[in-house]
Amino acid sequence: MLSSRFSSLPMASSMIALLQLQVFGLGCADAQDLAPARDRQDEVGVKKFIYGDLPSANYLLFPNDVAAFRAGKTKDDVLKDVKWRGNFGMACEYKGKGVSAITYELVLQPKTDTANIEGEWMFAIFVDDKFEKFVRPGTPNPTDMEEVPYEGTTWSRPKPVTIGDTSRFIRDIGSEAVDLAVLKKELKTKPKAPSQIDPGLTIAFLLLKSKGLAPAPATVMDYKRNAQLRDQFNGARLKIGMSPEDVQTVFKAKPLQTGKVAAGDFQVYGSNDSFDIDPALLYSNVLVLFKDGKANVIYAIEGGRNWRQKAQERFSDFPRND
């Protein structure tokens, strides 16, 4: 079963979803029966890089992890305890303090049970690099959204902002703290998401595969490389106030692009590598805005070969030329 958290993303087309089902071994029984032994071995290798103990491996919080998030505990200590898992979102300076958010999905099943994951998304908020609270994503403000054409229809996305704009972020982090006891109770009674499998497409895919015509799914090496990039360019490792030299030292890399906008100088770190894997698991590039030579705003932005196009869609002032 493909988790519902991906079904609303435009890039998760039916064929991509089927490929993901094959990679994760979550397809229908017939697909499992027809999968060659090598594919099943690959599934074990893939899960090593998704659910293993590698640093920054995923965005999941398991039952025993919550205790690491104690109010006042430093961000580095919290993240070391959970092996740097999480999807870094954004950080900025606000009222003289550094504020950052990391996205997690809280799940109740034990770490060894990784099939059919169902959880709840929430943000871990850190102030001056100390944990303050969890908050749940709020409903987007309609004035912040726009409809854009997509494959004969439209889909809703946030309106572009300028680099350095933190208004939506500040509004979100001001949300009321999550009561984890209530959230866990909701998870226990949460119905399973409906299956996203289309039997007709599954059969078509298996027929194509038997003739060697189906697109190849992501390999173990793809997941290994993605895991490495998730860790190397984990924006949670940065801090507000860092210099460009500090950032290069942390990421052990030079920027992919530098530029200047009205709000200051910026640098983008990351990779051009693309992998056909779950969008929520894909590594992120990182855009750092500097004011007076110090990191003032830090954004996680989409990675992959099309990252510049995605950055231009998100930021109205992102340069159109390299």
C-alpha cells in the first residue's frame, strides 16, 4: 500500500507509485510472487538505507524517540540521540533569536515494523538551538496559495515569495504546542489509508516488466547515495550566524550557486543527482541567505537535477540564469 502522504504530490504519478511499490515490496501478492529473488534481496538493501541506523536516514519518530525531545535540551544533543533523523525545514533570526523547524512523522509501530507506516506529521521547534515544542502543520492560508496548470487540470501550491521572507514560517511556529499524549491516542484509532493500487496498472506494469520494457526502479546504490546526501546536506547541522566559511566546513562542499538578491547574498549547497524515490525521503539542497556575512535565513529546497527550476517556482527573485 502506498502511503497517503505521497498520493497528493503531483510527481507521484500512477507509474511512479507502482515503481515505488516494487522497490519497497509493498505491492499486491501477485507482484510479490513474480518478483525475482534478486529484487527481494534489493528490498532488504534498500530498507537498510531507509530504516537503518545510518545518520539522517529518514524523518520518522518511533515511540522511544520522543523522550529525546526535552524542553531546553540543545538541538545537537537531541539530534544525536535520534541519529540526526528528520527533514530540516527552515531556520531564521526572529526577535534576536535563532529559530528552526525540523519535520517528523510520529509513528507508533516499533522500529522493526516498517510496513504500512501510518503516522502524524509535526514540526520540532528549536529556539536559540534548544528544543521548545512540537507543533502540528496548520491549514494553509488560502491567500498564500495559487492554482497552477498540471497535466490537464490544476493543483494548489504556495505562492512564490522573495528570498528572505519568513512571514509564513513565523506564523506556523507560533502554533500551540502539541499534546503528545492526545496525538498518540489519535494515532491508535486512526483508520488505515485506502490502498492506492490500481489493479489494471499493476497488471500492465508486470507485463511490461516481463518484456523488459518497464522503467527501472531505483537501485540499492541510488538509496545509498541518497542517504549519503541526506546526511551531508542536512540543514539541521547549520546554525544562524554562521559565516560562509563555517557553512562550507560543515557541508564539506563548495556552493552549487551563489547570488545576490535584495535581502542579501545567498549560497546554495547540495547536489544535482536525481533518484526516483519517495519525495518525502529525497535529500534536500540548502539555500543560505547571509546578512553582513552571517547566516540570517536557511531554507531546505528541493534537490535533484531540476532544483533550480523548483527554486524559481518557490522564490520570485531566484536568478533565472546560473
